[in-house]
Amino acid sequence: MAIRNGKSQTQFYGYPQPREAPETAPYTAPPANNPVVRGLPLSIIGTLSTKVNLIPSFLWTNTGFGTLRQIKDLDNYEARYDPTVIRISSSVDDKQNEESSTTEVPPSPNPHYSSATYTKLYTSNKTTPSKVIEGLLSRISSSKLHSTAFLQIIPEKVVAAAEASTARYAAGKPLSPLDGVPVAIKDELDLDGYEKSLGSPLDFTRKEGGTSWCIRKCEEAGAIVIGKLNMHELGLDTTNNNPTHGTPLNPHNPHYYTGGSSGGSAYAVASGLIPIAHGADGGGSIRIPASYCGLYGLKPSHGRISISPTLSLASSNGVHGPIASNMADLELAYRILATSEKENPVSALFAPPSPSPTLSSHKLKGERYIGIYNPWFDSASPSVLSACKAALAHYTSPAGGGYETVSITVPHLHSGQLAHAMTILSEISSAIPSPPPSTLTASNKLLTSVGARTPALDLLLAQKLRNLLMQHLAYLFQKYPGMLIVTPTTPNAGWRISGGEGDLR
């Protein structure tokens, strides 16, 4: 599809038809129909849910998943399971993008080391990657707090990568601004020689071995992969409470969760161990821990970052991206992770990431809009609203770009939440043995049992609603070209571990 913007016209693959959805009542926070249980009652219900079908069936209905059948608007939409939308660039765009990918990383105001800090230290011969890794491995192994963030480290592999980087700097031939920079990956991808458990007691390691494409690109850029990071079991919640492998605590306040499911990634960066970590996001799993830990996280477009040959547990929801301590490193990591894979039919269609806008090039002509859906925006806590409104005040000022805020509507928003939850639960449940293994946590035995009860009809209705929402967003972008839709990342500033240590068992 072609989208016209001024005199230029941009081609897209998979772009939804712009179509305003029928208006619905404004969003209101839904009631919590299912009870909150913990401890022994949760353990009993979790076990029973794998043996008594009535329990997950009741919870599936009580959650409201079946209410999508009541939305008559869905009769006028086809199901859309694949949300991939790709901007098709011209050869001129590709050349400009490739040239921009070697841009040097500016210094960061963050107190922790950035990739630029490491590069400066290496090129000035003040230290070497080998010395950095020696100290870092010692720091991780000597601290329970730090080591809990990692599920597996193979020291000899890390040391060998550091020695190779040290030799390149000694020869004056670093591979990229990421050469010698310590990074780590969430245990959702494959790393040759390492196990993969998805933060669970189960074994998801590829028998064929190998490393996921995007991580290979990081290694080829000289990054030193420290190891595999902790995550919420199967990625099925947003606290990163992991009784099996341990729960990383928020570095800013140990009485709070890091957020999840990329909690190990957020901990490792927020504690200053590494400047960049890989994360994965199917429902907030990069954005939530980045927010709770005061970091920068990016959930890229669906399909933008290739993980071949790794299989995704939630192929129509999950994406992969970086978490970093500063924006410069977030961009650097994204550019490398987003390297197109020519053998991957989806990844191959993506052009390299667009050039970084300079201050002068960012001064676009014409109106610029920030879209706000007020009923959703205003449901955040006062402290979060205060921070978000301060940001909006900046961006609507001349110094911040002079954006105009416009009020928008997003219909069926709560139903969209249900459709998303139903879809991702069904996808992940399909990858788990049935009934769920007894070694899973009680909450995930329950969740996967519920997900496995989804009828085909309701799953297809969820995809119809996906299409309705995508088409409505396309309509909004057509009405307000270049609009940024802004919302709080999370409705609260943090998630307290309300039950103390008892909640972490």
C-alpha cells in the first residue's frame, strides 16, 4: 500500500486499510473478576487446574474471553493473524541508511559506563576488554544479587571473546563501536554452547545448536556476550518473580520488582553491570522492566529483528529488542540487532534502520501531532501522570518541537486487551506439553491450562479485533500524518513485592 506524505509517497507491505472503527463507550478500568491467590491456595489450584478441566474452563469464562462474541462490529472484519507491516524503501534510502549505521556513539550523561565510555578507555589504552571482563565476572560471581540476574555464564567463552577484542584494539582495528562492550541476552534466544530454559525448569535448547541471528550480529560487531539472563518463567507475567531460578530485585529499591518478563536484562543494565541487554516483548516485557528500572527500552516493529533459527513461543505477538542505560546505546544496539537476514523472507524485506535525525533535519515542515486517548492516559497514578504531563509540556513547546496534542479515540480497548491476552496465552500454551509439567510454577500451570481452553472461534474473533484496531490506527495516522500516540508506559512507577520474601518462593 502507498501512503502519501506531502509530495512523497511511501510504499508499505502489509499496511492495513485506513478505516475508522465504530465508536464505543470510553475506556474504563475493568473489574478484577478472578480472585488474587498466593501461597498454598495458588499451589493447590495450579495443580488441580492440570487435572480438573472445569477449573481452567471456569477461569477462561470468568476472565471475559468469551465476551468477544458479543461485539457485532467484528462481523465486518476479516481475521488478521500476522501484524507485520514493512516500509519498502528505495535504493537511495538503503544507501543512506547503510552509511548512517557507522555513526559514532556520543557520550552518555548516565553515571554507568556506556559503550562510548568503554571505547574511549580502550582506544586510550587505559584498560582492555580482557581486564574489564575479568573484573566483571568476579563482580557477578561474588554477589548473590548480581548472579541472580544471570541463568548461565560460561567464563572460558567470555574470556576468549574478550581476548580477541583486546587483540583487535591493540592492532587498532576494532570492528564497531560495540567492540569489547559487555552485553547479555535474555534466556529466550539461542546462544551456541548454552542451554535455554525460558526461565523455567524445562529444556528448550536447540539440539542443532547455533546462535540466534540478531545475537550473531552483535558477536560479529565485537560485543562480548556475558551470558544468559534471568526472565519470568515462560515470559508469562510482568514481575519477573521466578521461584525456580531466583528473582532479580530492583536495583533502585530491593522491595520492588524489576518488572518482566525481561527482568534479568533490566537488572543487569540498571545495576551498571552492562550498558546494553537483549530483551523480548509480547505484552510489555521490554517496556515494563525498562520503565520500572529507569532505563530505555525499545519494542520494534513485528518481524523487524530476526531471531532465526530460533522459534518464537508467541509468533504473532513477540518481538525482540534492546534495553539500555541511555538513548545512544539503545540506538546502537537496535541498529545491529535489526540487521536484515537475507535468508529470512520477512527480515529480508526490511531496509536498514533510518538515519539518526540531526537537530536541523528533525525540524520537519508542516503540522506535528501527539495523539492522546485521555480515558486511558488519565488512568495512570498521579506521580506517573505528573511526569508524563511534564514531558508533553516540553514537546508542545517550541524548544521541544512544537507538537500539537490532539484527542483521539481507540474503540474496544478493554476487549483488545482480552484479545491480546487470549492470543498470547494460546500461542504459548501450544508450545507446552499438555497437561503442563508439574515442575512449572503454580501460576503458569494455571495460565497455560487456561490458554489451552481457547476455542478456535474465539481465537479467530481475537484476530478480527486485531484487524479492527490496526485499521482504526491506520485511519488515525491518515487523519494526522506523522502522529505520535503517547501513553504512560506503565500506570504506576513501580510494583512493590507486597508479600515480602514469601512472595518470592
